[in-house]
Amino acid sequence: MDEDEPRGGPEAESVSDAAAGGDGTGHGPPSAEVVLPCLDEAQALPWVLGRIPAGWRAIVVDNGSTDGSAEIAAQLGARVVTEPRRGFGAACHTGLCAAAAEFVCFCDCDGSLDPALLPPMVASVRSGAADLVVGRRRPTTGGAWPVHARAGNAAVVRMLRRRTGVRLGDIGPMRAARRIGLLDLGLTDRRSGYPLQMVVRAADAGWRIAEVDVPYVARSGRSKVTGTWRGTWTAVRDMRAVLRGPQISAGPIGEAR
Ligand SMILES: Nc1nc2c(ncn2[C@@H]2O[C@H](COP(=O)(O)OP(=O)(O)OP(=O)(O)O)[C@@H](O)[C@H]2O)c(=O)[nH]1
Ligand SMILES: [Mg+2]
């Protein structure tokens, strides 16, 4: 990827040079952390970590990369956590469990989404306007979101609406919520169903779920899911399993943990 290529939207806020973050005093966790599931994203990491908002911390969850992603992320100041079990959900959940901040965000690590757009999403949670904010992917470059992947996503949001009443335009991977609330959801999916299970359980628990548009550009590096039929099929199967699962209420938000 060309690191100078503009990827964020107009509302992108100031971003850090180093992704290390902190609370400004050197003590205690930062106010927000961004969990970045990472499987062979060496090409995208410099841009992604350069877009982490100032004062926040990036948690790169290395999921068995063989292209030096973990070393690159560490050199760029991110906290690197290792999750040897493959799976998008395994990586995301390990990042969530490793986090310590009040607010936790998720963002893909492939350069398709801009972490600099996360602060307004966190602000909505902080203000109480929403409990979970999901970024609705709006493709801004050709090839960012292949037709079959969009069709699968549209089918999933219809099923989500039937199952929960929640109207979303996308089961987007870019999110923001309170860490404690997310942990209380007790998410069990460790593969592609993780983002959907998060929304389903949040809805079942009575969370207010908001959606904001986020630009979506073609990923850097090799496509692993939406660009392949096998990956798409696995994702659809995982999501169906989530929607067929039992209704589990997570209890009130912010239970002590
Ligand atoms: N596919 C996949 N991605 C993983 C895994 N572990 C971590 N990831 C990361 O999860 C994020 C989302 O995965 P992507 O491969 O971008 O999935 P996608 O956006 O649906 O599809 P493509 O971008 O077309 O590959 C990326 O940052 C991956 O590096 C895993 O086991 N499988
Ligand atoms: Mg991607």
C-alpha cells in the first residue's frame, strides 16, 4: 500500500506518531484501546498504526503471522498479543481480554478501515447516546467489497433484523463499546461469527446499538475472507450458527468484573 494514500474520511481526527498510547501521565491505561486482529498484515500495519488516535493504545493480536507482522507492530509501538488459535473471533476476543481501557474498539488491520474515525464512535458511547457503535462500511474504491460478500452481508442483516429487531445496514468489523459491557456479553464464537454474535447478544441485553458510515477501501495485501469463496462460505456458515443459537441475556451493562 502507498502509505501516503488518503484512506480516512474528512472527519478523521489527529493521530499519533507512535501507537503506544497511554493516559498522558505514563500511568494507568489509556481511555481507549483499539484491538487489531492481525494475520499477515505486514503491508498494512505502518499505515494502520499511524492512524491510531493520539493517546490511545493499539493492541495488535497476532494470529500466527509468518510475514513479520508481530515484529513490525512492536517496532511501531503497538502492544502485541499472541493468539495461536486461528480465527477472527479468537483474535478479537484475546484482544478484548488483554485490554484495560474503559472503551475498546475493534478495527481490521488490513488497511481497509481507518482507525482515525473511531473517536466520534467512542464519544457516542461515552456520552450515553449508544452502548455499541458499529461502522457501516461504505465502499469508496472499486473492489473494496466484492458483490458476493455484499450479498451475504445483506442476507445476514435481514436475518439479524428478524431475530432481534435491530436494523443495521452492515455487520461491520469496526466498533466501539465499553470494555466491561463487552466482556459481560460472554461471547463464545471464535471465528467469523464473532461480530454478529456481539450484535445479537448486545440486542438481547437491551443495548442501544447505533450505526455510523465509515469509508471502506480495498485492503492491502492478500484477501483471506471476502475475496475467496471458501472464506465467504465459512463466514456465512458461522453467522448462521450464531443466529440459530439460543437467546442469552448478558445482564445489565457494566456489571463488576
Ligand atoms: N481471515 C482471517 N483474518 C484474521 C484471522 N485472524 C486475524 N485476522 C485479521 O482479521 C481482520 C479481518 O480479516 P480479513 O481477512 O481482512 O477479512 P475480510 O475483511 O472479511 O476479507 P478480506 O479483506 O477480503 O480478506 C484482518 O486484519 C486479518 O488480518 C483469521 O484467522 N482469519
Ligand atoms: Mg478485510
